[in-house]
Amino acid sequence: MKPYRRKFNLIAAKPDVTMRVITPNRWYESFQMINFEPEPDIHCEEIPCPIRFSGYGSRFFYKRGISQHFKEFQPDIIHLEEEAWSLNAWQTVRLKRRYCPDSQFIFRTSLSIPSKQRFGHLPVWIEKQVFQETDIAFPLSENAGKILKQRGYLGTQIPFPNGVDISLFQKQDACQLKQSLGLSDCFVIGYVGRLLHMKGVDTLIEATAELEFPFKLLLLGSGEDKSKFQELAIQHNLTDKIVWIDPVPPEEVPNYINCMDTLVLPSRTTPGWVEFFGRVLIEGMACEVPVIGSDSGEIPQVIDDAGLVFPEGNADVLAEKITQIANNPSLYQSLQERGLVRVQNFTWETIAERTYEVYQQLLAN
């Protein structure tokens, strides 16, 4: 996806870097098919290849077209942006061993809970093979790094968070779009993401039912629980208060975030899932939209002092937090300012520079 390819393009702009990026030609995510589209004036060579099992991070692998890049390109560093137990990781390790065994190897993980992997013993075996080849691991957070150790990886690791493309996600005039969506002249509460029970959208709907000032709720996304949320909205007489928007291409998301007066990520922890980052929070900060998040997983660490946090599943407290932002202009402005400061830790420019420094250290050692 375009907003998330910027990191490698920035690294490739370094005068001593030559980079090839191998990527799926099509990928199913957030209930939409995303086709690879080449970018003009890029510094890295992007190579889209066909895959099997699109949308399944642990199962997908390339059908053809990638072995030549290991054999001919002979990279000094192989940087895999996939989990260590995935089929793509095993495919990458096999090609490394066969064609470029001296290449340094990095994998990235977004582990959030120490859960067992599906599909039997194969992922565990793949993970051990990948660990043997790894020079540095990039966990998404310190918690992910702890889980990685529990799974048996004892090598070097450096936490690297998700990033935001501030050339796309920034404050902009959304008056026309707001008017077309019927969002003018009221306080707009927003959510961007999957419409699933674990994302806590029901908590958000219940919280808005308690509000005592003019508002609209903008929900951008799709998911299997959408009909349940729509029924809940009817029960609370909120049908006229909610604007439902189907998923849009990632580069169009900033347009909708800029329609919001606050962005809420109300995720709840389940036995098999916890919010491992919450990228939409930093996207909101970059657009100067005050953010509110639950205390699920990494959300409080991502927000830090740049937003408000409420106990997951607690609609009453969430309603209080929304009201605070809506009724307190000084708090609103303060959160905007703190968000802009906070987001600097997550820009692709910052993350690309840190990644490049690790590359240099890895090769020097």
C-alpha cells in the first residue's frame, strides 16, 4: 500500500544503498483488494510478484519470480517484513541458504500475545529455522520483543514501531467532504478500522448514546459485525447520527480523518487478540485530530500524553472523554499540539533513518 512503502524508498535514497523491494502484486486487506501501483520517481526498485493465499499473513507465499533476485542481486541484507513462522519466511530462508548464505538477515514481528500458532507443528518448525538465520529481529514493540524471547529467539532485537506518511496524513481542508456527508455544524466523532467485536465499535456506539450535545459518528470500514452494530444503533435511536462509509484506498483515508473532531480507537482484548499497535492513532495525530483510545494492548504506549485513554469496554468513561474534548477548547488545542510532537517518533523519515543506521551497524560488524 502506498502510504506504507515510503520507509524503503527513503532508505534507498541514501547514496550508498541499492535496494530491491519484492511485494505482492495484489493483496486483500480490510475487506478490499489492493492492487500494486508503481510510484513515479522512486529510489528503490519495486518488483510486484503473484502470490497464493492473499490476505493471510502466515500462509501467503510467492508463486514465482523471486528466486532470481536472490541469485543475481546477491543482497548484503535481506529484510523480511513478515512473521518468522510464515510460509513466506520459510520461502525466504530457503532462497537465502541456496543463493546468498552470507547475506545478513532481519525479520519483523508484530506479536501481541503469546498464543499457539495454527496449522499444527509446521509454523513452530519454520520459526526455529528462521531464528537460526536471523542476525537482528525488529519487534513492533517492547512487549512483542518479550514474547519473541518466550518463543525461543535469543538474538539481537531492536523495537521498531509502525510509521505514518506525513506527506499524506496531515491537516487539510475537508469542508466539501464534510458537507457532502452531512457532517457540518456538529461535533464529529470518528472511527477507522474493521467493524468487528474485538475493535470495540459497540462500546463507541453506546458511549455516543450518552452524549448531550450535537454530534455525528463517522464510521469508516467494514466487517462481519457491521449488521450487529447497525442493530445496536437502532436500539439507541442513533440511526440519523451515524454515517457509515465502506473501506476506501489507504491514500484516501486522510480525507475522512480530517472530517473528524476526535478519533476513537475503542479496542477490547479477547482470548486470542489484543491491539498490537493502533496505527490509526498516529494517523489521527498527524492530521491534528485529538485521539482517544482504550487501554487495550499497546494503545496507551502509542498515545502516551498526546491523547486520552479509557478502560476498554467502559462506555460511560468513553462518553466522558469525548465530552471533555468537545467542551474544552484549550484541551482540544493542547491535544492537537501534543499529537504533532508525538507523531515525530513515528514518521517514516524517523523510522527510515533508524533502520539505515542499523543496516550500517550490521554490515560493519
